[in-house]
Amino acid sequence: MFWVYILRSQTTGKYYTGYTSNLKDRLSRHNRGLSKTTRRLKGPWEIVYTECFETKTEALKREIQIKRWKDRKLIEKLIDSK
């Protein structure tokens, strides 16, 4: 199983979208500064949204779709729909 996730910085309120096969480990890596993509952004990070997919390809497609939105309101609407 693969997960698309949205993180929110508890410090800045910024969002980050990604995908993984291990949510717990991925969140830990973000919070320990081991992720190049969120290392320069301020955490700590919390998971605010997830979607589950059977294949990596499906998860990657969804991650790209969400990242293309580039609109905070659309992301927050998705999170609120949970």
C-alpha cells in the first residue's frame, strides 16, 4: 500500500504533500530534518490528510495532482472533506 499525505507545519501553518509506503517512518524523517524537501522549512510537522492507494504509480499521480493545485484553499477544502 502507498499513501499520499499532506503535512502541516505546527510552527508556520505551511503544507507539504508527498507519498510513501510507510507513513510513520516518513513523518519521523520529516520531523528529524532528514527530508531534503522539508529540511529548510520549520516543523514540527503533523499529518493532516491521507489517501491510500494500491500502487506507487497511483499514489504518485495523486501527489502530482494535489501539488499542481498550488492553492491553499483547495488543499484546505480537501483536508476538511476528510
